Amino acid sequence: MSSAPTTGSRAALAPLTTLRLGGPAKRLVEAGSEQELIAAVREADRAGEPVLVLAGGSNVVVADEGFHGTVVRVRTRGVERRLEPDGRVSLTVQAGEPWDAVVATTVLEGLAGLECLSGIPGSAGATPIQNVGAYGEEVSSVITAVRVLDRRTGEIVTLPPEACRFAYRTSALRGGDRHVVLAVTYLLARARESEPIRYAELARALDVGLGERVPLADAREAVLALRRSKGMVVDPADPDSVSAGSFFTNPILSREDFEALKRRARERLGPETRPPAFPEPGGRVKTSAAWLIERAGFHRGYGDGRVGISSKHTLALVNRGGGTTAELLALAREIAAGVEAAFGVRLRPEPVLVGHEW
């Protein structure tokens, strides 16, 4: 394959995102191979141009002004398999591979570890950046290596998991532009059944107890059904899927802050009120952003303009058609301010914000 990436100018970015929002890029480069991806980023760096690496566009909110620099669209493909001595299988996946296709393949091949991450839009390269997770599973539990271009040194390096510093919906790869993900290696077990089901909603959908296992295909189909019911599977026929997925992360609070939340919730909603609580390391507590949003007065379908809250899921903000990024962020800030005023908890956005600050 040629090492010369395809280049265009003043390219529209909105069609390349699941939100269908954002202004144009000064320049768009299509990288169809790892070599082209490296070459495109290095060329822009030599020219002193800002670089935005874009793949599936499912976790990004681009400013209405667009991006005054080079957008490198990752279209790389390829999956390498290696049988490990203990019988497990390592899959090294190119960054541009569509994520759900990767998950579907592992289920068909009898490889457990990704089945609960079915239906998540975007590319494989994005998974380590935000430590993609859903229904009790996080991708960091099976990542063994991330191959990256280090833009500071110009070298191609392989990062072990500890260098990625994975945490809830984040990693050392997020929030900076030093590393460009080229490929990710996942270590999966050969199995007919899923990993233990850890998420109560999924267990109910499967009619099993927490900790039980089910056939891989059953786990995948149940996850897909749940995500579709929330508008979280990209579907041209579903206007609620014109979103960036969950817009806010679930807050992780200190024990003292969670106790303060409980007091405010009881004062506001009644003495029997119990905010959701999920233990986290270090004595911290994770609570539900959706619970907070709903009880602060923001319901499904909220908003009478061109953007609003999804009619299926309180955490998703949708572009109903003709909206702008400014309108979407104004709504997001309204929701966050309402939650903070009601409960003293500050919400944080999950998508990457391009061209604007939170």
C-alpha cells in the first residue's frame, strides 16, 4: 500500500461525527495504513500545524468554528492473532478497525472478554484512550499493550498497561496530544461462555444472577438490546442515536462528599432517598450521573430546541437536526449547573471537546 495519505482541504467534519456537529477542518488527511498515519502526523508536526486525530467520531464534540489545522482520519485496518502458551489469544488490532466489528468477531471465534462492550461506536484505537467500559466491563482488563507514535520523540513505542495509567473512563493517553494510538493488543480467553456478569441491569435482562456466566452470543445480544433501548447504538432510523453517547461520566466522590450528597438528596427528595452508590478504590464512591440529572429536574426529551436530552436516555444529548455545538454545550452547562445547585456535585463531560473548554 502507498505510504502517501490522501489529502483534501476545508473538509466538513460534522458528517464524520456521530453528533453531526462542528465546523470544517483546514485540511483533512485520510490515512489508510499505519505508515500513512505516521507520515501524516509527522508531516503536520514538521509544518507546525495543529493535529486532530479522528477515527469513528463517536466521542468528540467539535466547535462550530471547526479545527484550524490538519485532521488525520484513521482508516487503518487489520487484526493479528497470536496463540499464547497458556491457551489464551492475543489480538493486535489496528487503530482504525470499527470497534463493534472487532467485538462481534471475538464472540464468533469463542474469545471472551469483550462481549459486554458490544454496540459501542467508534474505533479500536479509541478504546484505551478513554478506557471504554460498559455493563461491568472495562477494556483495560484485557489490554496488554498499546502501540503509539510518540510525537515528542518521533519514535514508535509499545506502552504496557501500567504506562497507560487506566482509570474510570480515562487514561494517560487522554487529554494530551503526545501519543497517537496505532494499534492495541487485547488478551482474551478461549471460552464458550462470557466473563461473569457483573452489572445488575444486564443480569436481569439475561435472567441470571450476578457472577453467573452465559453463552457469549447471549451476552452480546442482551447488551445490544439494552443499548438500542437507550438509543446508544448508531442507527440512521433512530434520531436518538445522533449523539456522542453518554455526555457525562458518573461522578466518583470522596466518602465525605458522598455523605454530603446523601444529606442534600434527603433534604430535597425526602428522608428515604438513597443515591446510587458503587464502591471505588481508596474508599471513594461512584454515583449515577443519570440519577442526579433526573432528580435535578432534567427529564428524557428535555429541551424544546434543535438539541435536547434523548427521549431514551438521560445521559445522551442529541442533535435533533440543524443544531449547533454552541447550543449543545449551552444545554450541557445548564444541566451541569442544575445538578451542582441541587446536589453539590459537579458533572464532567465524557466526550473530547475540540475547540472549546468545559
